[in-house]
Amino acid sequence: SKQTLLRGRVLSFTAEPQGPEDTSAYEFIEDGALLVADGMILAKGSYDTLAPQAAGAEVIDHRPHILMAGFIDTHLHFPQVQVIASWGSQLLEWLNNYTFPEEVRFADAGHSAEMAGHFFDLLTSHGTTTAVAYCSVHKTSAETYFTEAARRNMRMIGGKVLMDRNAPEGLLDTPLSGYDDTKELIAKYHGKGRGMYAITPRFAITSTPGQMEMAGALVQEHPECYVQTHLSENHDEIAFTAELYPQARDYLDVYQSYGLLTEKMLLGHSIHLQPREIDALAETKAKPVFCPTSNLFLGSGLFDDAGLRSRGITNAIATDIGAGTSYSMLQTLNEGYKVLQLQNQKLHPLRAFHWITRGNAVALGLEDKIGTLDAGTEADIVVLDSRATPAMDLRMQRAETLSEELFILQTLGDDRAIAQTYAAGKPMKPAA
Ligand code: GUN
Ligand code: FE
């Protein structure tokens, strides 16, 4: 089979860096190479070592760019590609005024398929090779999502949202239809190619207790699947949830009492938490998801990364498109850094780049497949140009260390800094 040798400055993490100087947590090869075939990384090493072993391979020279594992976005909404940048409101009003009317359109398979093409183009042009997405309530939206993922051979996770109240008529399923559609989608797409399914009750407000019960049954019947929802994003949301679920001890208890809370659960936002909820997250090893651009855009609040980490909780990080304002995981780090600054918390660049690659893979339990450039893993690779813009180039003239270069990338970088993205070894951009 055809082999490709990608040459560049290879950076791959082996653990979470414990500080800005922690060189034990990564491997950096200045003149490095990756030998790729059949969608997998066969070897990682210095160019001089690998070149003789790869005599017949096509060599693609990406120097002086950095080769890194493709970025992983652990929470975003596929039907919100035309919602991003909608003015003026906080969560509940934003959902009702902008988001729900837009999601109604995804009942149409043609519209859904067209948007899926744009969505996947946007992900890879921003360096993202794996994403965990909410589709709309319509089964067809999940079908177009997984079909497009398979066409591009990308490791994508997603699910149709379960929602049976507090939304427009065209966006409601029922406990039974949501259950049946989810079962069918799991059978059709989970573990088929690189697709994986996430059981997706949207959030407490849009599901009746009857639907939560059915979601709990799905989780019990499909422990191989992820579970995703939203938690404690906004004060009005939390108050409404308490009204709808008066027996629940707190917001998280709505999910916990129906059996949804496991280590496979991703909880978008998780901002305004009670001590008991933090205990429950720590005990169950569920994963809060930090969505900095979204939390700033909707005025939701500041995610307490250090507080949760100090309890041994593994936080994921994500864009949350379309409340999030950028598809770029670099820009997500940029805003995340500022959210943490406001709380006297620090996000150093080594941990930042670990987070959007291996860290998010660990949160998904997929670090043996994606998130590093180790031999035997899937060849999802991003090529980073640290001098992509005049501002970056000028600043790079004063950069002396790898950490400085990475911090410039995470602060000033966006899709212009993505020179190429490989999904399963295949370039997603036309070669320059
Ligand atoms: N909570 C429930 N649905 C949504 C959504 O689509 N976006 C955000 N940010 N929060 C939500
Ligand atoms: Fe969200």
C-alpha cells in the first residue's frame, strides 16, 4: 500500500504537562517525520532515521511547520452553522429567538446534507479532525452527519438530540420516537467505520421526566455509547430546571437520578455548580466541558477549571458552535486563557496544546486511537504555521522557545495558521 512520509517539526504529547517547563510530557523532533499508510501512523522519528526505511514513500515536506495531532472539539452543534454570531441575548432567549427556528430547517434532508458539507469543511480548515456534535432532533440530521463523516473517513461522534417539550412543534420528538430513532441510529452508525454515537438529551428543560427515563434506558442498553448534555450554563436555566424537576437535589441530579451520569458523559458548560454536584462529578468521572467563547458570548459565566481539576476531575474543552464564536480550537484556547486569567488561573501553552489534542482524547477514552502522533494511532494530523499572519511573523521574530511559539499560535492563530489537515492520512485541503 502507498506510504507517505510527512516531514516537519514533530510535536506529540505523552502526558499532561505539569508546568510551562515540563519537557517530560512531550516529544519534540526538530527535523522529524511521520510515516503514514492506510490511514495509520506507522512510525514517528527523526527524518534521517525514517527516510531510509521509507524508500518508496512520497515525501511531503512541511518544514518549518509543526506537525501535531489533529484537534479534538468535544462539544458543538452541527445545526447551528448559520446561528453563529446572533446578536444580543443570553441562553434561553438565544435558543428561542435564533437557535430553535434554525434547527427546524434540519427536518429537510437536502438542507441538512448541504450544511453537513459546510460543517465538515469548516472543521478541517480549522484543524479539527474529531468532533462531538449535537445534531437536530430529526433523525435525518444525524444520518447526514454520519454519512458525511464516513465519506471523509473522520472519527466523529454525534447524536440526534432528544427533546420533547419547551421548543417549537417542529423540534419535538416523543419519549418513544426519540428512543426508537436513537436505537436505529446506534445500530446504523456506532462502530461503523470511525463513527461513534452519543446519546443526546439536549438538557433538562427540553425533556420531560418520561423522556429522561427513556434516555436512562438507552444509556443502560448502550454502555458503548457516549452521553452528552448541558449542565448549569446560565442562572435562568438553572432556576427553570429546578421548577421542572422539583424533586431533584440540584441540576446534575436530574441526570443522575435517571441513570445518565457515568464516565462516558460529557457535560457542556458546568459553570455554576453546587458542592454536591462537584462531588458527584468526581465520583462518577463524568467530564465537564469548558466552552470559553460561548460562555463569554452568552455572558454565561466563568468555568472553574482549577477548582474542578483539584478534585481529580478531567475537564474537556470545546467551541460550542453556534453560541461559541470560532471553529478554531486555537481561538478557543485564546479565550480560555482569558477566562482563566479573570480567576487568577493559568493556562500555559504546553497544557493548552495537550488539552486540545491528547487531553480531549483522554476525556473521550480514545487516547490509544487519536490525540497523539504515536505509531499505531490513526493518522489525524494538523500542520501549524506559526508565521501565518504579519502579526504572528513579527512576534515570532522574538520567540526563542517552543513554549513561546505555541503561545503565539494559541493567542494569535486561527484557520490561517492551519497549513494542512490530514484525516486518516488524507489531506483535507488542496496542497499549496
Ligand atoms: N443548552 C441547551 N441547548 C443549548 C445550545 O444549543 N447551546 C448552548 N450553548 N446551550 C444549550
Ligand atoms: Fe452547547
